[in-house]
Amino acid sequence: MDRYKTILLFGAPGVGKGTQGKILGHIPGFYHLACGDVFRSLDMTSDLGKKFLEC
């Protein structure tokens, strides 16, 4: 099984989690994913969006 190395940034609002994540995302081999951005971009009329609303 392949595993991904993961860095989880957490902290209070405004402490720079997003900023640090974006900086890490510019390093080759790293990818920045902000869950809030994913959920905000979700089309609620799509099948996936409807499934999300059911939960």
C-alpha cells in the first residue's frame, strides 16, 4: 500500500495555517489542500453536492 507523507496544520483562527500551507505547497512534492476551499467550491446541485447535503 502506498502512503502519503502528510503535514496537518491546525491552530486558532488567524495564526497563519493557510499561509504556511501555501508556502509548503510551493515545495516540489508537496500539495496544499484547504478543506474549506474544497467545500466552498462544491456545486450543491451536482450529485456529489447533493450527497454532501444529505449527511
